[in-house]
Amino acid sequence: MILGIETSCDETSVALLERDGNVRVNLIASQIERHQPFGGVVPEIASREHLQHLFPLVRRALDDAHAQWGDVESIAVTSRPGLIGALLVGVAGAQGLSYGLGIPLVAINHLEGHIFSPYLQREGPAIPLPQRFISLVISGGHSSIYDVQNGQATMLNRTRDDAIGETFDKVAKFIGLPYPGGPQIEKHARAGSRDPRRFPFAVPHFKDDSLDFSYSGIKAGAIRLAREHHVRADGDAKLLADFCATFQDALFAQLFDRLDAVWSRLDGPKPAEVAIAGGVAANGVLRERISEWGKTRGVVVRLPEKRYCTDNAAMIAFAGLQRQADAADPRRAVARSRIA
Ligand code: KG4
Ligand code: ZN
């Protein structure tokens, strides 16, 4: 089995996967409650919580899998990008285990973890990775579309400012909804009717024809509209629902605008699969809409299991299985806040 460790943000997670990608255990100690009073993740608190939870979680993962240390053949740990203090806890822990057990360590790019996550199954071996697929990574820290060929991801666009999940979170915070805001907005949007004349949002386009995302305009617009219309978490419920529905639509409208543009600009035969990943991929409205998008184009759409959307170690271990060749001297696993 491969042991996966994820500590890049506010979730301590440990997983054990078999070589075929079968997830034996995926444990997550969420710190959300510790950060909630601050309306966002406090890096110092995150590091301390990881320190406290990491090894007990590793121990429990082995117990839950009825496994021994001898069953662990290699370790995969998120080394980048993320909160540096948080990453260091996971990397140092993984280095210690790798030295102590004399087994290889693979340093994983968190984004690759998300990219491959839609191929993990709830039960049984992972779905074989296609030779090529388009991946939308949409989370609290990232919004990018990738062209993934033979396991190598090429970034086709990125956000110039806020990530889509961050936009959900910041607007939710402004109107007084608890952190994280994405699931809250989704919940309230369910009862809402959409009226783009009442809450006008536009899909931004760049003069240079760039496919990049930009969410700061929608964020500023949403905050202005919420202020003007007195949209509050503890205010008029119908107003809140309508606002959330229209705002959520606007965020997704930009996603599909860019996906369409990427799709039409792809050279040669189109990939057979499109996958979404990251926390925002848990959104039910988006899952329905992208499934429709795929149906009209005859493209297979891969939706990650909800448990593998937000940060988890199963996806890191799975990426580790794809990257076994990169396993190296544990001293070479260096934590970095940025990707490069
Ligand atoms: O992947 P993730 O756990 O962390 C990062 O790597 O950033 O994503 C967390 C993000 C948060 O911004 C959260 O609001 C968003 O995912 N999110 C959602 C939903 N569930 C989580 N956004 C929209 N709808 C949801 N159901
Ligand atoms: Zn993530």
C-alpha cells in the first residue's frame, strides 16, 4: 500500500491506497471549526492543529485498514503549493516515516492530486486514467483548466485574481454566512429565483483574447449589490435565496464561457473526457450543468466523489501512484508555498 499525507491547508488527512488505487482508508481531521471565528484560515492555527493530529491519524489509518507498518511500501506527501508552515508539518512527518521505515517518499503537487481525483472510486480500484482529458480545478485557492496528456498537465488558463471558491467564501462572509461559503451559498440558492436584471453580473473578457478567469469583478459587484439591497444571512430569506442563486449562476457562467472557449480552441481531435475537481466540484448545480454540457457534446464527464472534492490524502496517495518514478531521497522533498 501507499500512505498519503495532506496538510497543505486546513485539513489534516491521511490515506492508505492499494496499488490499483483502491482506497482502503481516507481520514480527515477538519479544522473548520477552529478557523470559523476568523472567517478564514489562520496559518498559525493550521500548523499547530496539523502537528497535533498528524501522527494519531496515521496510527488510526493503519488500525482501520488492519495493516502493519510492513504493509506500507511508499509514502506520498503534499509538498506544494499551500501554507508553508502547514506543508512543513506534513513533509517533515513524511520524511521521518520514510527514513525510519526505509521506504521511498514522493513529493506531490497538491494540484495534481486534485487533477487525478475524479478517477478514484468510492469502492474498488481507480478508473484507469485516459490518455488525454481536460481538467477543471476549481477550489478555494485555484481556478485553472488543464490539458492532461499521459499524466502530464499543461495549464491552459488560470485566474488573474480571486479563485472561484475564494469568491464564494468572501461574498458569503460579507453577507454574514459562515465559512466556508461555497456550500452555504449553494444551500440558500436552492430556494432562490434567478433575476439577472435585479442582480446584474457580467462575464468579464480580456482585450487580449486571453482565456484567463477573473473573479474579482463579480466579487466587488456582489458585495456592492448585497449592500444596496441589504442582503444579509439573518435578513429577508427570499432576498438572500434570490441573491445566492443569481450570484452562483454568474460564477458558473464564467466557468462555462472559458470551458467553451478552451474547447473550441483545442487543436486536433477533441479529448473524450472532461473532469472537474476541487472543493467547488462538490456543488450540485455545477455537477448537473457540466453533465449536461458533456451530453450535448458526446463527452464523458468525470465528477469526483464528493469526499474527494475537498482536500484529502486519498488523492495525494493516488497522485503518488502515478509518480512512483519520482520517488527520491526524502531529503529532496522540500515544502514550497508556491508551485515552482
Ligand atoms: O479543494 P478545497 O478543499 O481547498 C483548496 O484547495 O482550496 O476547496 C475549498 C473551497 C472553498 O472555497 C469552499 O467554499 C468551496 O471549495 N466549496 C464549494 C462547495 N463545497 C466547497 N463551493 C461551492 N459549492 C459547494 N458545494
Ligand atoms: Zn485543494
